[in-house]
Amino acid sequence: EVQLQASGGGTVQAGGSLRLSCAASGFTFNDYAIAWFREAPGKEREGVSGIKISDGTTFYADSVKGRFTISSDNAKNTVYLQMRGLKPEDSAVYYCAAVSYIGAYYYSSPYEYEHWGQGTLVTVSS
């Protein structure tokens, strides 16, 4: 059974940091690309960052470039999203998602992803 378990959310003040984790199981980790999406109240789910597990190629949305870092620990089948310089507009439920790699390592549309974690809430206070 494929599972993605997201964790690490919380409440921080603006300028603070959090590290999200996405623990994967039930599929061949190295054959997949993992992405982080977020969804704020009243807004569409948007892509934040993605990584191709096999070679570490990464993607970042412009809104988080330079502040967020995505990485993977293949021994632990886990993807991390280190978030620094958090802003109130970063507040959202963050989801990790997985798609088998067939040429593209990141899709901006959430509908392309095959598997989803349950989400973890990030709240940034001003």
C-alpha cells in the first residue's frame, strides 16, 4: 500500500523556520518525483517545490525561491522541505505528493500526482 506521511507543521512567527517531512512507503522511492503543494483557505492548491529522487533535480516556485530548500534522504525514503524566512502568506496546509517519473520531475497541476499525504498545517503569525 502506497503511503505518504507528512509532518512537521506548526505555528511560527514571521521570519522563523520549519522543516516538513514526507515519509514514503509502498513504492520504489527512487523511481518517483515528490512535490510539496500548499492550500490556503479560499485558494487553489499550488505547487511549492519538487524533487526528482533519482538525481536530486529540484524545482521551486518563485514565491519560495531562496527561502525553501527541498531534499531527500533515500535511505529513509523521506523528502524534507526546509522553510526559512517564513511569511504570513506562507500559511497553509502543506501536502506532499508523488508521481512516477516518466520524463517530467515536476508538474504544476496537482492532478498529475498519483499519491498524496494527509497534509500538515503551517501557520505564520505576523
